Amino acid sequence: MKKFFKIGCLGFIILIALIVVIAVVASGGDDSGSGSGSGSSSNSSKSEEQKAHKVGDTFTVDDKAEVSVTKVEEREQVGNQYANKKASEGGTLVAIQWTVKNISDKPLGAFSTPTINLIDEKGTKYDADIDATSNYAVETNIDDSKIASDLNPGIKVTDVDVFEVSKDSYAKGKWYIEINGSKVQIK
């Protein structure tokens, strides 16, 4: 009987922990409005272009944060003499510096802070290169991002992200940074 009770308690504790984890993840990033709408008409393309912010603009995302893309650089290499990353053959590195300020009255958890992607004019999304991003953060001495901790109300941090894309593709067309569904035209 005691053995059954211990297994029952352990099972109950695991169930509660699972519910808490699901609740935290579910309340994390509200992705409403972040769909790319790949089947959109030319009219909605024009309205998306009109809604695109410029580098240096400050805007609100999800009524929780003010963000601004402050600097964009095309680079062949990022890092310093000890830790660096070169673009792959045929590639280029697009380095982004951006700020985020919590304007809500609650801390923003790691899963609630704004996310960033590079997007070409066709809507193809590119994820950041973690290695290049780390090396660029060391090079620029920007290390106040909130990877594993909360961003408390009223606090503003600067973050960096580096994307590796085809050099030929980047030379053509328009490019955007997307932050939780809001676009910033960078090229």
C-alpha cells in the first residue's frame, strides 16, 4: 500500500509539473497576426510595404514591448581575433542590432520576448546563425540580451542577431526584418 501511495504521489507531482509547463508555454508568445499570408494578392503586398518600418523607427509589438532595429551591416566575417565566423562560400552575413523595452506591467519571459527573422521579398524566412550571432555580440561588446531570464517592466536591452544568406540573393530585391509580425525594411 505504501509503495502504491509513493507512485501515486510521484505521478501526481509529475502531472502538476506538466500542467505548469504547458501553461507557461501556452501563455508565452502570442503569434496572432504573424502569419506570412503567402497567397496574398498584390494589393495586400502593397499594404504590407506601406506598413514596413524603417531602420531607427521605434514601434510596439503585442502591446508588451517597444522595439527598434538600430543598425544593419552586411559583413564577410564577424567576431574578433579569438572567436570569429566567416561567411560560407557564396554567402554573406547580415548583422542586426536591435533594442527591446518592456512596456508592460509584468516581466516578459524568455518565450514572451519578441523574436526576429530575416525575410526576403518573396516571404522566405531566415533564422539567425547562432555561432555568428555569438561572435558578433563579442565583437560589438553587446551582451545585455535576455536569453534565459525575464525582461522586467521598464527595462530596455540591446540584442544582436546575424543571418547568413546567399550573397547573390541579398544583392537583389527588398529585405526585411520581421519582429513578431511587424516588418522593418532593411534593404
